[in-house]
Amino acid sequence: MNTLQIGLLYGGTTLVFLFSGAPIAFALGSVATLFMLIFMPHASLDTITQNVYEEMASITLLTIPLFILKGAAIGKSRAGRDLYSALHVWLHKIPGGLGIAVTVACGLFAAMAGSSAATCSAIGSSAIPEMRARGYSDRLSAGLVAAGGTLGILLPPSITLILYAVAAEQSLGRLFLAGIGPGILLVILFSCYGVWRHRYEHRFAQKIADAGGERSAILKVDHYTLRDRLEAMPRVMPFLILLLGVMLALYGGFATPSETAGLGAILALVLIAVVYGAWRLSDLKPIFLSTLSESSMLMMIIGMSLLYSYVMSYLHISQSAAEWVVSLHLSKWMLFSAIVFLIIVLGFFLPPVSIILMTAPIILPPLKAQGFDLIWFGIMMSVVMEMGLIHPPVGLNIFVINKIAPDIALADIIWGTLPFVFLMMLAVVLLCFFPDIVLSLPQFFLGTPIHR
């Protein structure tokens, strides 16, 4: 069989295994092992464990379980609820301020926890009931939290960016810095939409009330004193200091990413013990169990994905696919558009972790040959993959919202997230026209000029 036939068979077999319902890690590992058995020397089977170990023996990957532990400690505490409440007290006078508070709280919590699902769950469990009680529609309430949760794979410490750094052999520090600007851009876009939609719903409710109909809770005005605002801060400040401290340690050159992850995990455990009294074994057990479960799942996927990529490379599938893409002589932006479309399609079925590790060997060489900065593309790829978290059929955040607010119809959650998918598309366009939003912070803090 020639390389084309082997490649098509490899891809087709992968789809069969994935759609069979097998866990992603075992599906990829099974396909890789099967093709090693058929198309590679039988002695290669003896090197499976060695290959997986060598591929995973990266100091960068060590940061994953540590950042997961940090996120679990914060996510299992009441930090999300307190963060949201404090922001609401300070922003309540702004029309649509509750929506802004939710979006900013999601951004800050994502930067502390590094997990989309944890952000949705921690902020949504308190924010969605509050928004609905104040007259916000189910669609807007669910959409704001689901979209805000996607920031967990873009803002540092992002597991997705860690994996991209490994797959693309790029600086993790640069990627973390590069994600901040686009993250802030998305927070602004989401907040602006939240304010606009709130104004629309407010005007509609006012018309009904003026016509003698029922007066909606959205017309109610909250009142908080300066004392209320100051009292809301003490529980939030330690976590914000943790966020700033970790960022300073990493970008100030005081610690490596792995050391920063370990420091953040320890400080997060200390903070929840001091602020919430969570120091007993019964308090810590769910945190460590969650960390163990999520870390094991991710590391299995990473290991099997890297084995999958190794087999793909050995059989010259990835090299041939990259050469074929180059031979099409697509213009620079046509190539970029085609790859973005591919990532969007894969996002219908696969999580970001698998998309990165499966596609990197194929898509990165042509992009590099066309002069694209791989740091910039990593951020663009993350924004595009964020869409997959809030659109069906996978749409992880959709199902997280459905779990914490089961009385909101699934259709309403999906319709509520669609405007934010379009806002992410707008962000991708803006980042194409203004790449400095991505590249300026790495260049400013790390100094070395970046090729554009």
C-alpha cells in the first residue's frame, strides 16, 4: 500500500474507533498499536511503553497535574461564588452590570483555576440563579456563563496552551503571555453583548409593565452601600493576590513554569484552609480525588495521542499530508482559513487536547513555511477551539450548564451560546488584522523580537 492509502485507512480507522464510543485515549492507542502490528516491524511493539514514556518525559507536562490541583482547590471552594458576589456589589449600578460581573468573574476564575468546566460550575452555580431571579432570560444567563467558562483554555494557566507548547515546541511562557490580550478582548466582547442584551430585555419588560402587565424583576434596582462593597472584598483579595503572585513568579523569571505550578497549588491549598477552614481530610479528599481523576485522564490521552502521532510520523502520513498541503500552493490566508475550518469541524467531535495532539504534526509545518508565527497561531487555535466548548454536539460547557441548572431547557442553553460563537469568530478576525493583541506582551516582557 502507498502512503495515501495507508493515511486514508489510518484516518478512517480512527473515526470508526472514536464513533464506537470508546474513550479517546484507548481509541487512539488501539489504532496506533494496530497499525504498528500491521505496517511496522513487530519488534516496534516492544517499544510502545518506551515511546510513550519518552514522549511524556517532558518537564513542561509536569505542570499539568500541578495546575489541575491548584484549579481543583479553588474550584471546590466557595471562591467562585465570593468572587462573583463581590463583583456584582461593585458593578450593580451599571446597566447590565450583573452580566459584566459574571463575565469578569469567569475571566478571573479561569485565570486562577485554568479549567473551563470548573469555571462554569463554580461561577454558574451562584450566578445563574441570581441572574434569573433578577429577570435575566434563561438564554442570556446560560450563554454568559458558558461563554465565560471557555476562557479557561485561553487564559493562563491553560492546560490547552501547555499541550500546544509541547506539540509545537514553543515557549510556554510566551504562550501564557500571548493569551492574556485575546482573553481580555473576549471579556470585553462578551460584556458588551451582555449589556446590549440586558438593555433590550429591560426595554421589553418596561413596555409590558407600562401596558399594565406583570412587572419583571429585571426592572428592580439593587442598592449597596460603601460598607457592603468593602465587606465583599476580604474573601476575594487573597485569591487575587495568589493570581498576581503566580504571574509575577512566572513572568518575573523567579520560577520555571513547573515551579510556578507547584507554588500555586500549595498556596491555593493554604488559602482555602485559611479563608474557608478547608483543612480536614474530608475537605481535602474531594480535591485530591478530582485532581487524580482529571490528571490521569489527561495524561492517558496525552500519552496515547503522542504514540498516535509517532506512528503517523513513522509511516510518513503526517509528512506526506503536510507536503500535499504545501503542494496545493494555497495563498497564505487561504491556508489559514482551511486549517481553521478543519479545527472547527474537529471541534464538533473532539476535545481541544486531542485536536492539538492529532493535528499539530500535519498543520504546523505548512503554517511555518508560510511565515505564520506559531505563538500567534497557538492562540488563534485556542480561540477557535473555544467555540467547540459551546456548540453541539460535544459542547462540554453546554452540558455543565445543563447539569447545574437542569430546569433550563437544553435548547435554550444552545440558543443562548450561539451569539457568543459569533463573537469568537469576530475575535479571530480582529486578531488577524491586529496581531499585536497577541504578540505585544511576549515581546514586551521577554524582550526577544518575534518574527511576524
